[in-house]
Amino acid sequence: MFIEYDVIVAGAGHAGGEAAAAAANLGNKVLLITMNMNTIAQMSCNPAMGGIAKGQIVREIDAMGGYSGIVSDKSMLQFRMLNKSKGPAMWSPRSQNDRMLFSMEWRKMLENTPNIDFYQDTVTGLLIKEKLCYGVKTGLGHEIKAKAVIITSGTFLNGVIHIGEKRMGGGRIAEKASSGITEQLVQEGFESRRLKTGTPPRIDGRSLDYSKMELQPGDEVISGFSYLPIEKLTKEKQLSCHITYTDSKVHDILRTGFDRSPMYTGRIGGTGPRYCPSIEDKINRFADKERHQLFVEPEGFDTYEIYVNGFSTSLPEEVQYKALKCVPGFENMKMFRPGYAIEYDYFPPTQLKYSLETKLVENLFFAGQINGTTGYEEAACQGLMAGINAHQKIHQQEPLVLKRNEAYIGVLIDDLISKGTDEPYRMFTSRAEFRTLLRQDNADLRLTEMSYQLGLASEERHALVQQKTAEVGRIIKLLDSIFIQPGEINSYLASIDSSQLIEKQKLTKLILRPSVNLGAIIQAAPHLKEILNNKKEYIEQAEIQLKYERYIEKEKEIADRINKMEDLKIPESFDYERISALSMESMQKLKKIRPQTLGQASRISGVNPSDIQILMIHMGR
């Protein structure tokens, strides 16, 4: 019934979809196994993509030829560029999406990708012999062989759903959990632990009074995620979100259920996400706060279902209902389904190589929440890299490893492999030391050439990047030759409280002023429109490169120095115990994680700079 595949992907969530697409587009015969063909890339929680740092990840996935950016743009119902009041390094695209359309577009793209076969079944075990994975076992009794296997199980490994005192097995509401894989891998020597996450109630939007809430419209300009010239959402079609707040009365009602909360009674042993806490956790941790913000977000163009962002909970259903009825605008609220918490297995990611292949079993890769991350974007980028590196492995090629100065994807994977995580890992801009380099606007310039050389990014993408590079260079050269007269610009400078010109000044020098914007200069001096007739995206990129040139060069210098340590490879068989000068903590950490380079060793928590110096001496440096 089944051929032998190059790559089997177990799980068709965000990680699984990107893994299957990447491996297939590189020319491999791929089998994507999912428990339910109707929930491919299901948005289990918030129907949104992007946000702070996460938006940069989606753009990086897109630049490399992944699907998340394209699907997000095609299913978008609102777009906002966050942090526009800050510098470009902090700008982060975010979309609100039509949940059903998002899943449908993902399925359509995967089905139209050559080399992908689909099978609806449950993976219950792995075919492993002498620490080599060569296929999977399924619930229907099949043994399917492959050269590489990627596990993208999400929250399904021994998943348990909690609603108050109710407890049921499941990987998602109304969907059964998956068992067998954890138990087998533990027998193979893997360490597994438990994490938890949660989701808010879903509400009937027809029962809400939006006049009591604050309107939150989308942006006038919708740039989206994908660098490809696909049709974007128009501002006329955008749906608005709304904002409302809890109050002390809501908090008092919620507290009445704390004695039946699975988190407080200890029925949930897994650690929850620090940066997306449940409403009961927020009330407990921030007892001094009189109210908490709730975002009322539509789930689609053709549904009244509402997602209450900020009200994640596992309290008893009747407590959720009674508390929400006291929120402004929710007085006549009708609930579609209650919020719940889910507890599931994950494998501490220090057990992986940088390629996301496991250290203990060859040709077995992990991606997504199985590695301890949270969020669609974090899962999707791991899936992309696992799909690429499964291809590289079975074709005897070096793995593709992105450095911390090359991509947020590189930061995420390095954090996981070097530091591990004992709570759901979420990406933030603060995790990246090279934020000025890793902007959302230049992900294509950073990554597309690399992906194109690999064979993943298309000819179309490559041509667009070459055109952008050439045009931005031309604009910068042109700007350097233009002088601005005081009479052209002084009224604009006065409007932004910037000192006026007393003589003509080169445009590139004027742009360096912090509050000056090139787009506004072009509006103030209309003759520049004709001279600088080009795409807004190219003009903005030229301005960023000019305005932040010193910072960009500084970060590049630091990155070059750090990358020299990445070139110092540590042999896999290196015996740390024979170095008596190492601290005991460092020796234990280095033995457990077995870093591949001196740079990775320097980022392991508990390994001191003095220990790195000792290692360098013993390595003959």
C-alpha cells in the first residue's frame, strides 16, 4: 500500500505543514500523516499571525520560500504594523485571520505542492533499529518506511484537557490525544517533561454590545507578510477588533472558582506560558491591578464567533460564564464554548542538534511544541528548518544552520539547543542581540539568496530580491547627489520642531535627523516625487539603511567577532571530565548538552567566561 518515502512528517499543524512543504519543494517524496485532514494548520488558539518578533519570523519563513506568510496574507481580515512609534528594528507586522480560510488555504497550498502524499491516521510509534529511525507505526497497523521522520505533534502527546474539575484526554477540544511515542522514546533514553497552555472561551458576537467597547481598526496601509506580489486585503474589507476591560467585580467572581482551578489544586503539573498567562494567573500575580485589557477579536468574515484575547482560563465553565457577563459589552453574552487548559508532553530541546535532528536517534527530527515552544510562528519556523535539514541529511549534505545575526529563527533554535527551556518558549525582540540587523523589512535581503542557493526559494523570489537590492542602491546613490533648499523644507522642519536650514543641505545628511522622515520630505518638496519615482518599499529601505548605517555596521562588527568562535568546532567525543580546571557546574552542563562549537558553549547557562578560556587552551587555541 505504501512506498518507501524520503521524509515522513507526523502531524499537520504549522510546523508539520512547513516541514512537508520544504522537504517536498527540495525534491523529496513526502508523506504527511495527520489525525484529521480537516484541521490542517488549525489555529487552535488565537486566530492571528505575527506580532512582536513573531512577525519578523513569519517574514523570514516567507523569504526562505515557506508558506506561512502567503497563507496569512490570503486569509487576513485585519493588518497592523506594531511599534511604528519606535525604530525600524522594533516594527512588527501582525494580522488577524479568518480561522477557517487560513486552514483551507494551507491545505490548498499543500495539496498543490508536488511530491506530498497525505494519509489520515495516528502515528503511534517509530521504527527504530540500532539508534536509527527508518519509519513509523500507525494506529491502523501500518509500518511505513522512510529515510527521515519529523515529529510535529503539537499538544497531542498524552494531551489532557482541563475545564475546572473536569479532565479528559485530548490534544485539542473534541480531538483525541496521541500516545505511544513518548513511552517509546523514553525507553530509547530520551527525557520528557510536561508543559501546559490554555485558550479563552469563544463567544457569539451577535450577543455583544460593541458600543461599550473601544474600537481598534486596522492600518490604512496594508503591507502584509509575503514579499511576493500577491493580492493583499484592502482597507475597505478590514474588520475591526475591539477592546474592553475586566474590573474588580469580574476578578471577585473569578476568585470564587480558584478552589476548583486545576492549576491551583495541583492537577496540572506542567508549567504554563509566562508571557501569556491565564486570567486567573494574572489576577493572582498582579493583585494590585484593578483591571486587565481584553481584545475582542473576530474569527472570520462569515462567522459571528469571537475570540476573547486576554481571558485564557481553565476555571469551571459556570465561573467563566458568570464573570464574562460582568465585562462591559458582554452583559447579554452567549458562549459558544468555554476556555480550557491543555497539558502535554515535550522533550527538552537540549537533546537536539542544531539541525533539529535528535542526538540519540539518527534521522529523527523534532519541530514545534514538542521542543517546548509556544506559538504558530515559532512552530512554523522550526518545521521549515527541520524539513530543510531532513533533506540535507538524507542527501549527505551539511545542515543549514542560521546564526543569531542572520535570523530570529537562528536565535530561537540556538536558545533552545544551548539553554533548553522549562516553560513554553516565546520569541521576543529582546532575545536577539542583533535587532538592528534582524528587521522585518530586510528578511528577504538576509535570507533569500541562501535559500535560493539551497534550491528552496523560487526564481521569482530571487529575481525580486535582486531587483530590490539594485533599486535601493540606486536610490541611495541618487539621494547622495540631491541638495535641499531651505525654502523647500523649512515649513516641514518647523512642524516637527526640528531646526531650520539656513543654507542648502545634502539630502542624505538631512535624513540622519531622528525625527525627519523621507516620505514627508518628498511630500514637502514635490519635485522629489518625480526624481525618486519608485516603490514605497524601496524608498523606505533606502532610508533605513542610511539613517541606521552606523548602528548596522556596529552590530555587523560585533557579529563578526562572535562568529569567529562559531568556527571553533568541539569534537563530539571531547572528554570534559579530564579538564580538572573546569567548574563542576560547567563540566556537567557541557557533558549534557555537548556543544558543537565554542560559541555555543559560551551561551550555555552556567558556563562562565573563564571556563571558555580553559576550553580554548585545551583545544590548542
